Amino acid sequence: MRKQTKNLSEKAEDLGRRPAILVQALRELLRTESPESITYAKVCERARIPRASAYHFFPNLGALYLGLRLVHSELVSERLAQVDTSVFGSWQDYVHFLAKEAAAVVREDPALVRVVYGVRNEETMYIGKALDDRIAALALSQVAERFVLPDWPEAARKVGIAVSIIDSVFRFSYREGGEITEEMVSEAGRAAVAYLRSYLPEYLKDRK
């Protein structure tokens, strides 16, 4: 009886790991191949999981891309959440930092830059918007923690637009040359700062 219980427990544990294994297999493939060349069958073969079993977790390749996009979302959020706001001398410094950190996450792994900027479907677009909203809320709270902000109607929405501007510049860079260049990271920060200057004064008082 104990042996049977143990076997059932091991099977359940194996099933629980399979979604992560499939997403990791897709991530590994994207490091060397373009999204256009990747098929559901390739991912299953890489993961060593039969397609019939994989379908229980991800009904199609789009769902797998969604899984990897969620991994990217968590990485960005975790990275930004650890920032020490005391190091920033101005809100402009923070915006440029934001652009650099967002770029660093995808530049460190070719799979992530490809899934974020090389794949377009409804699932990943929704996650992209949700991530932009999360980053905007976090950025606004971190700037408010460091500086005294003026009354600012629709502040979260305005910061969200700035985050989208950064993302759009990165997308342009990827389409232009298949990567996020250092030049475009600077351009993204500059563009976001230029937009936010319409709503924020050049200098903000430090929060004591």
C-alpha cells in the first residue's frame, strides 16, 4: 500500500513539473532558432514529453509562448522591485534606469528578446499590456518614494504611456536589427523622459 501511494505521489510530482519543463524547452529552442522555425512537435521532443500529454497543459504553441512570456514578466517585476531608490538624483535618472533594466532582462537571454519582440499573438499581447501596467505602478510608487510628486491627474496612466514608449523603441530596435542596441536603450529613456516632461517639473524635491 505504501509503495502504491509513493508511486502515485511521484507521478503527481512529475505531472506538476511538466508545464515548467515544456516552457523551458521552448526557451532553449528560442535561444538558437527563430520563432518561425519552432513547432509544437519540436518543443515536445526537446522536453521529452509526448504531445498527447503536453496538450493537457498547453493546447497549442501560442499557449506555450504565453507561458514563457509570463516567465519574462516575473523576471522584470522581481528585478525592478529590488531597486534602491535612494541612488537616484532625479526622476529622469530613474526613467533611464528603468529603460536599462527592462532591456537587460531580454538582452541577457536571446529566448526572451525573441518571445517579447518576435512573437505577436493575442495571448502575449495581453500579458505585455499587463506587464506594462505592473511596471508603471511600480515605477510610480518608487519615484514617489524618492521624490515629492505634484498633483498629477491620471498619473498611473501617464507613466504607463511612458513605459509603452520605452517598449515601442525596443520593438523598433529589434525589427531593425534583431537586437536591443545600447543606442536604442538610450533613445528609449530619452523618449520617455521627453514625454513625462509634459507633466513633471524638471526638478522634484527630495522626500525626507
